[in-house]
Amino acid sequence: MPSGLKSARYLAASLARPLPLKGRRHDLHALLAIPCRRTSSSSFPAAASVAEEVKQAEASYKIVDRAADFAEKQARRPDFDHSGAPIEVTKQPNPGWQYGDGARGYDPSWTHTEVDPYAHDRPMISNYKLLVSGIAPRPIGFISTVSADGRTKNLAPFSYFQVVDHDPPTFVVGFSSRPGREKDTYRNLLDTGECVINTVSEGMMEAVSATSLDPPHGVSEWAVSGLLEAPATTVRPSRVHESVLSVEGRVVDAKELGGHARPGMSAAGVVLIQATRFWVRDDATNDDASHVALDKLRPVAQLGGMSYGRITSTFELPRKRWADEKAISELLSGLE
């Protein structure tokens, strides 16, 4: 095993000092509080008004689909294929494509509808449904955090998540506005500046989905899911032992997405997280831990509504250089 790698593929991110959390010491009550009329806990009429606003917001919040007939639909569907068949690598979609050819199957008669996401008669749920079905597939950000007092551990999946750089390794996670208070993960990140990001594989999906329940305060998502904790080294939250890849990280920046607040709804925001350690499963990586085997990762992608996707085939398409391609393409040489 190469120098610097331990048996569990524990990788140092070589950060010599804690990452600065820019602007972290905001007044959290101002930063994260429900964006409606501010009240003190001793003001009963005002507090009742806030509670009523939250109740109304919950009544109109339609992102969580109760799917009353799901069991009936599920029963008519084929079983999930657990065979672990190799992921097939096919040719690229259009091997004969040449510069200037455009897209295969394009129809000039196609028309598009212009949509104003802020139109007064357009409900928020329409934007949500359009975006999650149209911006797909998306990775699942499965994030573990700990409360500021260390008493409560939180584990939750997030749809608005992505890696945004590798040097330094940086990730972004978005937190949507929701009825009532902000998500525990959001609050924990701003309070502590620490988390672990965990990948999600096919065999984990039901357990991961279970962590999105809304249990009473103090109920552990770890217990609900049955997933197992593994220790981290640079942050307090645990990593998910079942995950092929886990990333310990610290918050480097956070921003509330203001200007679009609604009564009874929490603030929306985005958080930038910089990695401090990587953990990758031994049987899923190579000698220098520079690659994750797709047939071991078996990632799950989020699609629209309740739908998820799996990878059963891939194709390769090399990234080329202008100087090389210009020499063999009349179109490119004529454009320069």
C-alpha cells in the first residue's frame, strides 16, 4: 500500500489549519428564522400568529407527495434486478458525428413555452416539479451533522447537491424554504461548520429515504435507517460505514437566499463545504485511491417526483484539443 494510505483508505486532505467560516458568527435567529413577523416567546398573540402562518404554509406545501396508491402501483411492477450484472460500455450515441453536425433527431418544428418563475399566478410547486424533472439526473447529498451542543446527531439526504471543484475539493448544498423552522442540517452546519458527505448506492436507498422522515425532535435518523456509524477524524459527525466514499468537510461560506420570503416558511440558503478528509472503500478503489469503481459504487440518481435512476450502461467520449482537431477538420480550420 502506498505511503500515506491506511487500511481503510484514509486520505489526508493536507489542510494544516481549520478552514475559516466566513461570516459564520451571524445571529442565527436573524439568519435562519422563519421570515415572517418576528416575535418574542413571551408575546402569546404574536406567537399564535406565527403558528397560524406555519399551519397555512404546511397546508399549501405540496412537495412531499403522500403517494396514497404507491403500494398498488408497486405491486404491478417488475422486481428490481439484484443480479449485479456488469455495467455495459457501449459506443457513443453518434460515432459518425462531425463538427457542425448539431444534434441527432432535431426537429425544427419544435416550439418552446416561456415561463416566468415569479408570475403571480404560478405556484411554487410548479417551479419545483419543472426543475427536478428537467435538471436530471442529480446526485444525492447524504449529509451527517451534529448539533452545537453535541447531543443530537442528524442524517439527511439532499436533492440540491454537487461537487464544484477538486482543488480545493469543494461541495455545495442547497436548502429549500419549508414550513416552520429551517432544516436541522442547515442549522447544524452554520452552528458547527462541520459535516460528513456520504455517497449513496443502490443497496442503501430505502435506508437513505427513511432519513427524510420528519420524526419528533430527538429521534435519531441513524436508528430509523439502521445505517451504521463510523468515526471521522477531523470533524465530530460520523460517516456512514455503508457508503463507498465519504468526505469529511468544513463550511467555508454560507448565504441566505433572501428577497423571496413567504409567511410561515423558513429561509432558503446555500452552503459551501471544503473537504478535510476522504474515506474510500478498499475494494472500490485503486492503489493510489484516485478512482472509484462504478460497479462497486452503483450510484443512484434523483429524477423528477419520486423517481430515481440507476446506471446499467455507459459510453465514453474523449475531450479533444483544438490544435489537434483543426488539422483534420475543414470546418474548424475555416473558423479560425
